[in-house]
Amino acid sequence: MTLLGAKLAAARAAGAVSRRSGRGGTSLPGKLLLRMEPGAVGELAGRLANGSAVISATNGKTTTAAMVASILERGGHQLVHNRAGANMAGGIAGTLLEAAGSGGSIAGDMGLFEIDEFWLDQLVPQIRPRALLLANLFRDQLDRYGELDTIADRWAGVVADVQDTILVLNADDPLVADLGRDREGAVFFGVEDPAMALAGMQHAADSKHCRRCGAPYVYDYVFLGHLGHYHCDACGAARPAPSVAAQRVVLDGLAGARLTLRLPTATVDVRLPLPGLYNVYNALAAAALTTALGAPPADVVAGLEAVSAAFGRAETVRISGHELLLLLVKNPAGANEVLRTLALEAGEHDLLAVLNDHTADGRDISWVWDADFELLAGRLRRVTCSGTRAAEMALRLKYAGVPEERLVVEPSLSAGLDGAVAAVPEGGPGGGRLVAIPTYTAMLELRRELVARGVAKDSFE
């Protein structure tokens, strides 16, 4: 056995012990491997015959990666993919470790890695991907990430360092699109349907000024947060023309969405089984990345139409005879799109809002005041507020206009879930369904609770 093989075996054994002890095993063995072999990610990723693709974004990384996997696997690729969403160095190393044989060979021909925004500059130089998808930048966890320009500057350094990598960028996000203006061969995607435009810029919009000259952007259309069609009157910078675009979009509420998808070689119709304009953007990102990697249009359509919800992202389970829909919310832009999607459904909603302030959520929960809960306030029959900041969640909803008698504060997630499910009415529009909107750690806790009750399958947490 080689020295690397011995280190792989030791890290793998540590992961097995961790899983048996109930502590999980996604990142721990990877962290141990990196302590023993700091260059393990680059060494193992370099053994993938068809290279790797890397995805990063504030919102939608896990869902977009699931869409990409669904497309590429139709082309016969055997992927090494961090499906559990463990997207920092330990998680990437752990994913490669799991696929590595005792001699270091890799059980897979292509890597597909979603990577945390703040870890991109540390991992991309090691992986040296064939293609790099940068899907969006939204304000998120200010106490950890800082302002958006901080991450954009780091991403600009990454882009400059991988000149041979295909860049796939969101034309509708000015911060992201600017990274590829001077890059030959950059692939851009975006929405081209004016019917999807909002009446105006949302309060939660983040990137409103030109990164090149600092002047305010002029928006012709705003689709989601600060995503839209824009130009700068001062220096002439403008939204790049996308080669992959949604020419027509129909949102079918929680049932999904339909879009006419323009690819470089064909225009096709897609029935997306996931809801909301945010998932249309995820689908565009996946289509652009996989097309750049050589996937034919037929595989793109089939893969997008067959994708299933990643855990906690529009995932549905049955509990006590009721439907429980899990919709992750973790920042104003994402929350607003969830609220916008729920507003398309008829009737009143029963809501379980779970707000945590753990490190992975961000300690600063002031973002809830920038989310437009007013959009749904008059449509909420009952709201159970749980989590470490349950009282603050209830206060935000009270100020949004939800009557106080419709608000229940129960910090215990287990007790909150029980009470919320017991109160769900039968029948009628929205009847029989409870919608949970948890933050990230709350979503993990809720899923563990559901697994313990036997109503959800275990995930790869």
C-alpha cells in the first residue's frame, strides 16, 4: 500500500467510526485526510478522467448541482459528487475519499462539486475544473461573509487564476456577469421573458451600482432581488447577451414551472417539477453548464424534467395524514421568492416558521426585516414560530400584518411541529398542507426530527 493509500485508509476508518457513533461522516474523514495530506483534493481530483465542474452561488447550489447531475448522468458519466451539500474543504475531500480505492484510483470519471462561496478561492486552484459555474451573489450571513463586494473580489481572483477553465455566469446578476466581461468564451445565461418582471426593485435588492464606475445601474426589468436587465449610463457597461435563456416562463405555483429554453443549438420546452422563478434560474444555470460540457439538448430536457427536490428544498413528506412542504429560507432574496411562489397558490396557508441563529445560519437575523412577509400576511391562517429566535420571527410577522391571534410561539421544534400539524385543517384550497420555512440549521434539525419519526428518508447530512 502506498503512503497515500495508507492515509486514505486511516481517514476512511475514522469516518466509519464516526457514523457508527451517530456523529455523521461526511466531513470528518475529509478533514482528517487533509491534516495528513494537505494536497489530497488536488491529487485525487487530478485522477478524474473527464475532469471536474465546480458550482458556487449564494442561493441554489445544491439544487443546481442536482440538476447538473441529472443531466450528465444521462450521458453516461459516473459522477463524484458531494450530493449531501458538504461544500467546504472537508466535505470535498470526504467526497473524493469515498470514491477513492485503496490504491488511490477513483470510482468515477467526472467530478461535480458545489463549493461554499468563501472556500472557492482555496479549492478551485487545487481542483482546476474544466468549467466553473458562478450563479449568483446575494447578501447572506454578513457576520461571516461581509459585504458582497468582499466575495466578488475573491471570486475575481479565482477567475483570473483559471484561464483555461470555461466560465459559466449569470448575465442577470451584475456582480457575477462583470467577472466575465473580458473573458473570451465565457458562457452567459439569463431570463428573457418581460412577463416575469417585478413592478420595481425590491427592498432586499443588493447589487445596485456599477462595479466598474460606481454609478447606479438603470434597470429595464427586475426579476428577482437585483437580477434583471440593467445598464450603466455613466460607463456603458450593460447586461451581456445570454447564449442560454428562458424565452418564456410560466410559474405554476408549487406544482413547478414551464419554460421555453433557448440553447446554442436548439430551442426546447421544459416542464420543471420544482417551483418558483428561483428554480428557473437554477435550471438555466444547469443547462448552461452542461451544454458547455457537451451535453446534447435531449439530455438537458430529460435531466431537468426528471430532477427531484434536494432535501429541504421544496421537499414534500407526509406526516399524520397531512402534506408537509419544506422550503429552505436563509436570506432576503431567497425568502422573497418562496413568499412569491406561495402567493400564487389559492387559499390560506398554515406555516411553520423556524428561525435559528447558529453559526451556519448567521448570528445576525436582522435579514428577516428585509424579507417581504407583507406579501403573504393576509393569507396566513396560522403561523407557528419555532427555533432559537422564535419570538423575533413572530415579531417580524406581527409587523408584517399577521394578526396576533394567528401567531403561536413555540421555541421547541418538536413541540412546534406537533402543534402546527395538529392545527392543519382538512380540505379546501391549501387545506391539508403545512408549509415549513426553516433556516439552514433548522432545516437539518427538522429533517432529523422527521427521520426519527419515520416519515422522511435519511439524508446524507
